[in-house]
Amino acid sequence: MIPLVITLSLASRSYPIYVGQHLLTKHNILLPYLSSKQIMIVTQENIASLYLPILKAALADYPCDVMYLPNGEQYKNIEQWQGILEKLIEQRHERNTTLIALGGGIVGDMTGFAAACYLRGVNFIQIPTTLIAQVDAAIGGKTAINHASGKNMIGAFYQPRCVIADIDFLQTLSAREYRAGLAEVVKYGLIQDADFFQWLEANMALLLSKDESALLYAVHKSASIKANFVSQDEKEQGLRSLLNLGHTFGHALEVANHYEGILHGEAVAVGIIMASFLSMQLGWISSSDHQRIQALFDKIGCMKNLPALPLPSDFIRFMQHDKKVEAGKVHFILLKGIGQAIKTSVVTDQQLKQTIEWAADLMVNV
Amino acid sequence: MIPLVITLSLASRSYPIYVGQHLLTKHNILLPYLSSKQIMIVTQENIASLYLPILKAALADYPCDVMYLPNGEQYKNIEQWQGILEKLIEQRHERNTTLIALGGGIVGDMTGFAAACYLRGVNFIQIPTTLIAQVDAAIGGKTAINHASGKNMIGAFYQPRCVIADIDFLQTLSAREYRAGLAEVVKYGLIQDADFFQWLEANMALLLSKDESALLYAVHKSASIKANFVSQDEKEQGLRSLLNLGHTFGHALEVANHYEGILHGEAVAVGIIMASFLSMQLGWISSSDHQRIQALFDKIGCMKNLPALPLPSDFIRFMQHDKKVEAGKVHFILLKGIGQAIKTSVVTDQQLKQTIEWAADLMVNV
């Protein structure tokens, strides 16, 4: 099958997102996006052992430097980012070099931010190898590193030249990472596509078995929705913020745990059911819609064995440090229905506290 | 007199450059460019003691955080940049905050790069207080920090919302910094405006005495030429590179001296007469044009008491680490006449060596 192509439209910075199988082997789609013979691949040991040979074979005529990052969100920091820059300087990479991110969201975010800043910006390509990166992180040019007091506090909007999302990579992804990625897939249905949400309810068993046709559909659908949001609002001045459903809660959870013991997708899953509960409390969605949402996440099973929730007072403090604070007020993306997200700050402290207590109980019992 | 305004045209990111006197006191031009009540002023102790009260008075209704950077190009580094970001996080600056750079090129470059990266980009304003910053560094959105092995290796193209160039600030500028700034003014004449070069030859004594009319004319003319180049080629893919006349040599000199004992403008002055000598060697400019250029820099007197030049082999090694290397080849901006710069790499090692040796002799004797 020929690869599916989604165009992310941003005038002169538009770029294609390829979704398919055997993209690096059968299809020679990488080469037109290189800007010279100079290349640095940024990856991680575990990914490299599986997929670096395939990428290097696709780049047979190109000498490539390879830089390895450690595993774990706690290493998405300024020191590791500086390490990429040091290596580029050491190896004398020039303005027309290309950085290739081969890995998950952490690799993509850090490589993109290094590409944004090296010599004031060089070419880069995203080859996401996790589900969460293929449907979300690798698309849309948000690059960043974390700070101890907040996620993605330092970064840039910097678009890649292309994104190559090969679902074959997902066959070796751990069950835990795969399930965490499905949380972001569900997010797209909840935000603006009730039909897709219904499809996910009907086909979750197939998706969990990594059925190729189901996966191709889900990745293509998710990437299309994401690309569409980004095309309309690259810098997140309005519409794009809806993509943060579950993220205000989720980021606070990640920060509270120092980015350890909980994957980003898992934190987002918890955040989404909290947003759903809060929406129900506000009378915006029915109890049966809330049940459907919770049931789908139960089926995915991405909320088991997570760290306990912080106390409400701590949880709220962590949320206030997030990027999404405006005039001292925390903003939430909540639901007016399945397939209909909105941004709001009309949440009382009491409602917030109840939501956190409800989620804390739930987490003990999943 | 009402302020002169130059518009730097970059579609939705266009912005005004104000040139004049009493800009913060008599004219309330700052306020429309603030995006909320949150402000962080980044400056240095010596500048703050002179001008921070004026700026704070202009912002009487706004609570301002103030961050101080140490003096000296050797502190334009990743640690100090990180310090600005830490302070923004600590003081809980939000997405709609405004950073104001009050100072010379170092303050402007670092503040701009911090603004580019904090929460993926916040609003910033340039208030340049040195001549070099008013005519060059504060205009055009080049922001960066240095790396031990090269100047401005890490940075971003990130435009301010406005530039406020008040020539009153220049009255307290040290003679040394002022003369170094005049080197960049001369640069604009050499690159594309022979009439301006001739005006500078005729009026250098007035300029050296900081005559207000002469200064207004020179700053406005220089800023206009700079803005015009940037409007045509923001990301330096062609035309804008002509502004680097003297900079390939100059950056190497700065790196060789670890950014100490030589100001940027002084290094550029040496770099420009080296470019002039090399252009004469290539038969591109006459010996009398070269003499005119050297004579004008002698009049400015910005090449006295500088560190000795490195040996040619070291000098060339430092140049090869510069950003302007393409396919391993060093590129030079040279002159085809006064008012006519071009980019070239047709320079032999022998010609380069002779130029360095000539300049080394010259520096001993100025």
C-alpha cells in the first residue's frame, strides 16, 4: 500500500506527514527532505538497537553522526539538550545540516528544540517510533524541554520538514507505552469527532491487538485532526489549546512525580477522566457520557499501577505552575459533550477539590 | 522633535524602530507594545544606575521584575541565559508577559533569546543603550548566546515588538564603546551607501563629539539600512549576509581572545580593514579606496590597545568554526567598491595568510 499523506498547511512552512508501513525500506521518502549530506540522528539505545540499521540503510550514501539520549522524561532537561548542541559543534555541523529524531516524544521534543536553536535554526525531520509521538508529539512543531517546576517550560514553535509515521515501529512498543498512546488517540475523538470516539469504542479490542488496518486508520485519523488544528492556530492563540484536554491535570501529575513512574499518556488519561468528571459536575455532559468515557479508558487499561494522586492542595499548587495559567487563573479544557471540547476557567475551588478526591479514590481501585 | 520611525516590514511581525531623544520621558511610546501588566526588565548594574529610574517612571503603573546580567561578552553564555529563565519561572511570568532589554547588544541578545524560548515565546521590547545596539544588534531579531568554540552558536530568529533607540543614552557611553559602535556605522556606508560613507568622512569629528544632529542622522540612516536588509531576508538566506562585512575575521578575533580585551565593534573594525585589504589584493578595490577606509577607522581610533592578532594558522582555525562555513569552506563578505559588498569564497590560503600578517603588523603600529 502506498503511504497515506496528510499535509500540514502553514504557508511556506507546510510539510507532509506520511502514515504507512515499510516507509523507510520500500519507499524512499526521506531523501527529498535532507538539505545536505550532513546528518545527525538523535535517538535512544533501545530504539537504535531495533531501528537504527533500517534508517542507516535508507541513508546509505550519507555519513551520519548518531547521538544517544537516556530514556525517561526526567532526562528531557537542559543538560541533555546542551549535549546535543555540544555534539553538533564538536562534529562541525553547518547551517544546512539535518537533524533526524528517531524515537518517541522525548527524542522528538529535544531534537526539535536543538534544531530550533543550533545556529539559529537548522533543518529537522521527525521519525516517531511510539504511538503517542505518531499521533501527537511529532506533529505541529511544539518542541521543548522540562524544568523541575513545570513541563515544557522552555522551548520553541519550530516545524519539521516532514514527519514519517510508520506503524510497523509500533509492533515492538511495550504494552504499557502502547496503551498510554491510545489515551491521546481517544482524546481526538473526545475533542471534536464523536464518530471517531464511537469507532474507538467498537474497535478497541482490535486496536489493542495491534491489528494493522485498525492502527493505520486510528493513526491517520488522529494525525489528520492534529494537523488540522495546527494549520488553523500554529502558536496556540486559541483553537489549538483544545488539544490540551486532560493536560492541565496531567502535567501537574507528571511534575508531582518528578516525571517518574507515570508516562505522559497515562497522566493524560487520568487528566481526561478528571476533565470528564468535572464537566459532569458542571452539568455539561451526562452521567452516561461520563461512564462511556471512563469505560473506554478502563478497556485501554492505562491507569493501573500508577502512583497515588497528590493531596488536593499540592495538586492545585502544581497546576498553578503550568504554562496554561492566565492572569493567575488556571484554565481547563472541558467537555460540552463527546466530540465537543471548550476552554474555560469557571471552576470553583470546591469543584476542583471534589474532582481530585474522586480521582484519588478511583486510582486506588482500578 | 517628534521621534523618527522606521518600519521593519515582516508581514504580521512588522514592528517600528523609534529613533530620537527623550523617548521614555516626553513620549509615551512604550505602553502600546506591552501585552499585559507583567514585565521583566533585563539590564546590567551600570546601565540600571543611569537609566532604570527613567524606564520605571515610564512604567509607573506596572509592577516590574528586574534581572541583572554581569558585564562582558564572556557572560553571554548558557548559564546566564538559564538564569533569566529561572527568574521568569520563579516569579511566575505567564505567556502574555513582556521582557524589556535595557542595555547593549549582550543584554538584547540574551533577553531576546530568553523571550524566544520561555513558554515557547513571549513578547519582548528592545531599548538599546549603546551605539552598536541602536544601529545593529537590537534590530532584526537575531538573538543568541555564545559557545566557547564560536560566537552566537546557539540562538533564534525572534523579532521584538518594537525598538526604542534614544540617542540621549549615548551621552554617558564610554569613549571606547562609542568608538567601537562607530565601526558598525561605517559598515553600512561600505556595504551599500557610498554617499553615507562620504558623509561619515566629512562629519566624523562632529560624530566623535556626540553632536546630537549628526548622531540622529547617523543612527537613523544606519537603522534604516539594517531594517531594509532584514525586511528582504529575515533568515539570512542571501542578501542579509552582506551585513556580516568584517565579521568572519572579527568573530575569530573575539573567540581567540575568549571575548575579553576586545569589544565586538573593535573586532569588526579590524575585520573590515582586513576585508578591505583582501579586496584590494584581489584587485576589486583600488589602493586609494583602501586608504580611505583605513583613514576613516584611524580617525575613529577604535583599533588602539587591542590584543595582538593570533598567528595565521590559529586565526584560520578560529574562522573555520564560525557559523558562516558552508561545505567546509569559509565565506567572506568583501568589497567591489565603497558602497558595494559581495559574498565570496574565492580566497586562496596564501591571500588569507598575507592579509592576517598585514593586519598583525598594522595592529602593532596603530
